[in-house]
Amino acid sequence: MNLLLSVLTLGFCLVHSHSLPSERFGSSFLQSCFDEAKAIVDEAYKYSRDESLRRVRREQVKPSDALRLLKQPRGDTRTAVRAADYMAQTIRLLQTKAHHVHKRSLNATDLLTPELLKTLSEITGCEARVRLPSCRTTPNLDKYRTITSVCNNLVNTRLGASNTPFARWRPAEYDDGISQPKGFDRRRRFNNFTLPLVRQVSNNILRTTDNGVVNDREFTHMVTLFGQWNDHDLTFTPFSPSIRSFSNNIDCEESCENTEPCIPIPIPRGDVRREECIPSFRSAPACGTGYSAYNFGGEPKPREQINALTAFLDLSQVYGSEDQLALKLRNLNSDGGLMRVNDKFTDRRRELLPFNPLQATMCATRRRITNDTNAKEVPCFIAGDTRVDENMALTSLHTMFLREHNRLARELRRLNAHWDSETLYQEARKIMGAYTQVFVFRDYLPHIVGDAVMRRLLGRYPGYNPRVDPSISNVFATAAYRFAHLAIQPTLTRLDENYRESNRFPSVPLFKAFFTPWRIVFEGGIDPLIRGLIVRPAKLNTQDHMMVDALRERLFQFMLEMALDLGSLNMQRGRDHGLPGYNAWRRFCGLSQPRNQAQLAQVLNNVRLARSLLQLYGTPDNIDVWLGGVAEPFVAGGRVGPLFACLIGSQFQRIRQGDRLWHEKPGVFTSAQRAALRSASLSRIICDNTGITNVPQDPFSVLSGRNRLTHCSSIPRVNLAAWRERPCTGADCGAIRNEITNSSLEQQNSLDLQDTQELTNLQELPEFQELQNNEIPENPPA
């Protein structure tokens, strides 16, 4: 049916075009080709949706189906992706027509007038994706973030907002220079060598056994899971909604052919897997990039990918990055500013996440794992990020921070009985956002990038700079911030009240912890998992023991279906996104670029590993940046090498300085509130939202003489008295509100002058000159 539709579409466009008297396309022809392109896309989406739902509702769910469902665009993200697909398919039809009529290669849009180009942009929906929204009617812009982070930057209003393209710090490298994934053409040579199969690289470099895990002597497993938690605040790259090619109707699940949006991972000879390939899908393109960029200025622009989340540390994994989802997650029946919670189950009277209304059996894994055909199943949970159920430790963090929001909202209501539900929600959300900024910069990043990068890139807060682009970079999202995949233990530990292994709810192998919300509901709640995270060590990434089997051979394995390989997926994703190779990023960071085995061995401090890499890649230039980054020895005090320390540090530097509502910026919080926030700690959040009564003072560091278990009564609380407003009754309320408003305006005006002077002073300092530019420094400190 769909193949017939494609043939009819092309035939209609070509026949219709013969009546055109001039070289230019006409408006009716443009509209007809758009209508047919829209029909092709909509039909492919419908097929994919129906097929996906059929697959996730069946008894056995394929790992590739689980991954696709996790990465599906929803809400406004889906609208953005659909607009890009409408544009791409319309231009594909126009291009075919131009070649057919003129018998020579032409840009289809060369034959469109400026008016028709504008029309094409509007009817596909792409124009709405690049137009800058106005901030004039948005309330409380100086007080609260919008859910989407639109209007954080008051000039470039989409900067850092959800559903905008990732930033490029280095030009993309595609096979065709525009869109085709790097290495798609297996015959193409890069620096005189072909790229190796990513699965072959995974087998040769990443393969290890779970038995030889080396434990980290300094940092707990909480460091690893908090990194994943934080990543889900910043990056989400949606797949194309279609599992079938628009041009030839090939189903990506049924074929190993390279055809948009299919990007299968070939299985090399001699592999333990007998399949021909692991199914995989391209990340969805952004409007106005790739071949559809012909419509935006007439020149091809490399394909860009969409970040569905905001670029700011705002806990969007709790609240959502789209308005509709944010409303769905709130308890709108309460006047207390609360988040919605589960109405069927509790965790010993403590709140649990609400269930997802999506009718899918992806989380119905209990009967299969326990072999108990009578076991009760539960749906997946829902939260601000769709990956909430990915593993049960991540689910526990989601649960804990949901409870903390509701705890804050209730406390704020006791302090300010006159606040309405919206104020309580926004103030609690604002405090929570400040929490995560404090935790990430003060407690987490020093363990990752080391003291030197913290001093050079992430030292004292320099103030807000509206010319700094906080957008998440493609290399950060697709490579650098995936370093923690090699610090994941093969087991998620569960401990009882005495921090001992429990016979009743024993620790769980990681591959049996994917999509298991029922373990939270029926197996002791989140407390045993949190205890395991804060006292048991992380896995140490070593060059001879990189990725555990639970991720490389058993990712999302449910029964006998073929599991995924996270290492292969990471490298394939980097090629899909056109990321330059290892040395290009070393050069970007001002680091040496090894040219041969001896130099690479010196950089890696490992002759054997350097030899193995060059046997695969031929040259250090070709090494996939994710693999090269995780192979480097750690910087002092950190858990990444010099390359990733530079890239991660540069990204967080920009996130902080490009955020108009950063918690340290004068005027965002009062001085008393900022002082109170300095006492916030992850340990206190654990104490306040679980039944755990003894915690380490630093839950990121292993227990030691300096980091002992401490009773919760000795862990400081944030003093919320700094948020108390002057109470009022009756007619006095209006006058008091005016007084508060006028006082706030005067304070804000004064602080704005202070910020301006601080920024002027900073601009005069040489070390801040590069930061005033919108571009990343050519050679940021490493």
C-alpha cells in the first residue's frame, strides 16, 4: 500500500509539472507535492505507532522495541520531528521532479520563488520551529523558569530551550558532507583507512567479564547513578518516529539495509551472536538542517539532531520539558502545589511515582523474571523524563526527588498560608533547581573532571553573560557524558537497615533490573536500593576491564530475544551524528594529537591498547571520540581522561554562565536564601524522603574515617525561614503585596545595575575575553 502511494505520489507530481510553462515550480504543484509527502509521512508514522504498540503489548518484548519506545518523541518534540520529516519528503519529491524534467542535477528549491520557499516553510511547520517566540506576555520571567526554558535568554529566546538543535563545537563529518552517517558507505576511506564495524571494536576493546570487576576505592555507585540522573536533566535525543523507510518501505526491524531512518549495526564474522545485525535507528533531524536546509537560504547545512530537554540544570527529569507533560505530572486537584503521586500503592506510606497511562507491557517483566505465572504486574511509572523505568536505581532517585518537591511544597505552605497552588509549585520547583545546581557543581563534578579543571573552567561564579550559548553540545550528549557507562556495576545492591545484604530482597543483577517498577512496589521500596548506592563502590573503569556484560551483551534482554550492545550503540550514534574523530577533539581542547602507535601509547600509557586500536582504525584520527575518551587514563582526582575533562568542563561552564536564572545570580534568590541553599545536601534529601536514618555525610565517597555513617539528626537542613513572607489578613493583603512588589522591583533594579557593573569588570579581564564570544574558545583549558 505504501509503495503504491509513493509511486502515485511521484507520478502525480511529475504529470502535474508538465503543464508548467516556465522553469519555476508553481504554488499548486508545491502544494500537491507537500500533500503527498504529508500522506507518506503520516502513513509511515501510523504504521510505526501501530506496529510498536503491538510489539510492546505482546508477551515478549524485543530489546530494540524497548529502546525505541524509550527514545520516541512525544508532545511538542513529535511535532518538531514531524515538521522536519514533512520538509525532507517534500523536497525529496521536488528534487526528483527537477531531475526528471531538466535532466540535470538541480537544487529543487532553486526553482521556487522566495514566496514559495516561505510557503513551504510554513505549510510543513518548520517555520514555527525556528521562529523566535516573544516573551512580552510570559508572566514572572524574572522569577521563575518556563517549563521549556523559552525566554531564559531574552534576546535569543530559544537559546537553551527544549526541542532545539544540539550545538556544534566542531563541524560535522558526514559521508556526503550533509546528512549521511559517517561510515555508512563501507567502501569510503577516512585518512586512507575504512572505519571498523562498531561491534568489532566493542568485541576487541570493550569485551570483559563481570567476574573481573575492579571496585572504585574512592567513589560510590551513587556517583555513577547520579551521573545518569543528571544526564537525564540535560539531554534526550529522540529517534525518528518511523520504523519504516519513507522512500522504499523497508522495516528497520526486518532488514539490515542502510536506508533512512535505519542504521543497523552489522555483526562481524566470528561473533558469538548469529544474527546479521542489531537493529538501530537514526536520531531525528532538526528542521532546516540536512537536505531540508535548501529551504533556509539555498545552501545545504549539515544535519543536526534535536535535544528534547532544556539545556539548564532545572530538574526537568522531575517536572518535564514541555508544558503539557508538566501539567500532567502535577496534582491539579490540590491547592498545595503538589506533584501527582501513585493512587494505588505506597512505599510504607511514602509516596510513589504515578503510573503511566500508556497501555504497554514493557514493564510487565515480573512473571518472566520470577517464573511465577500468578505474579501481579504493574504498569511503568511516569515522570518528567521517559527513561524513568530504565533501571530500578534510577527509578529510586526519581521517587526520592518527587517526594522532596512535595515535602518542600508542604513546608512552604506552613510558612506562607496565603500562597496559592501555583506559587507553592513554582517556589518548590525553584528551590529544587537550585539543589541540583549545588549538588552538581559542589559535590559531583569535582569527582569527575578533577581539581585542575574545576579551578580553570568551573571556579568562582563569574556572573550571567547573555552572549554565552548554554545549549548542550552534540559531542557532550553523544560521547563525553556517556563516560559513566563504564562505571556501572553488574549488580544493583540492596541492603537492609543494618547495611547488610538481605535474604528477603537480595541484590539484583543489572540485566534483571531493567524496566522493573514492580521491584519498587513489591520488594521493599527504594530504601534498600538507596543504601546500596551510597555505601557500595562504583565500578572502576580500567583499560583492561571496560564494559560489563550486562550492558554489552544483555542490555534490555528480557527472554531469548537478542539483547543490545551499549558500547556499539554509543559509537554508532556518534557516527550517525557526524562527530569528528578522536584527534579533532584533542586539537579542540589544546591537547596533543598522536600520529602513530608510539605517540598513542604515550597518551594512553598503554602499548597493548594503542596497538589494538590502530589494528582496527589504522590511525588515531579515526578513533570514535567516545571510545578514545573512555580509553584515556584519568586526570588527577577525576574519573575521566584529559579529553572528556575538557569537554565536560566546557559544557558545564557554559550551562552556568548562560543561565539567566542561575541560583547564584543576584536577584534570583535573596542573600538569605542563597546562604540557606549552601547547606543543602543529597544526604539530607535521603534523610527527609526515605526511612533511612544513618547516612554518609558525603554519599558520593566510600565510607572511611573521614566519611562515616552519621545519624540524620546531625545532617543540617535547609532553613526555609528565608522564604517566609510577611503574613497579612483582609484588606491589608493588597497593600502588603504592593509593598513587597515595589520593594522587589527596587531591589531588582539595584541588582541589575550591580550585574551590569560586574559584567563590565569581568569583560576587562583577559581570562574572560574568550567567554564573551558566542563560540567555544578554540583551545579551552584542558
